[in-house]
Amino acid sequence: MKKLVLIFTIMLSVAFSQKITAQETIVDVAVGNEDFSTLVTALKAADLVGALQGDGPFTVFAPTNGAFAKINAETLGSLLEEKNQKALANILTYHVVSGNITANDVVAALKKGKGMVELTALNGQVLTVVQKDGKIFLKDSSGNFSEIVATDVMGSNGVIHVIDTVVMPK
């Protein structure tokens, strides 16, 4: 009987701890990860934090600090200025798709689409997901590629996939 109670207690504590972590929104997850500090700064400058803390679900292709470092520092600084809020919001919403698209969903869609899938971002433009050399990439409207380097970082209102380059809309 004691073993049964112990097993039941462990199962409840595991289930409870998973519920707690799943209550963080995708913004909370990004804020809690130092490698997304530039993304968080950009989300604040574009006034998108509140929108991405909403119900969702959202799929976010989140650029790391290293991805933002590939952008010319002067250009990035200019984008973060209040007068360029619309342009920055356009870039950031190009990284977000409506719905909860997990890595398994992407792989299944790539198989069905013969290695290519088009997704419509929140800014209305198309992002193309492609598979090549055993890796999965986003291809932006200019034909530039960004590798998806980590997948399925779950939040209560969606999922984050980490990318190594900022994708740029038209």
C-alpha cells in the first residue's frame, strides 16, 4: 500500500509540475531565456508583447541573439527606434504563424509537400519551409535561408522554434 501511495504521489507531482511550466506564454518563455534578449527588446519596441501573450495559438520562429547579430548594428539600432515601429512589427510578425505547429507537424507536411511547405505569417506574407541536407530551413521572400536549430519549446499559447538568422519580408 505504501508503494502505491508513493507512486501516486510521484505521478501527481510530475503532472502538477508540467502544468506549472505549461502556463508560461511564449513571451514569458522568451523573456526567461537570455539568448532571446534582443528578440524581447524588439518585441517591446514594436509593441507586440501584449499581442503575443494573447490566447493564440501561435507558432513563433524565434531568432537568437546571434541571428540578430548578423544584421548590421546601425540597421538594427534604427529598427528599434520608435519612428520605425511599423517596419519592425512587419519583420517580427513575419516570424509568427497562426496555429500550434510542432516539429512533427512540419515533418509530416514536408513529406506530403515533397520537401517544401508554404506558411502564411501574421503579416500576410509567405514563409517557405524546406528540407535539404537532412536539415529544415525557413526561406524568406528574398530567397535567404534560416536554419531551424531547435524545436518545440512549448508555451501555454503556442510553440517556439529557434532559428539562426532573421528572415526578412518584402
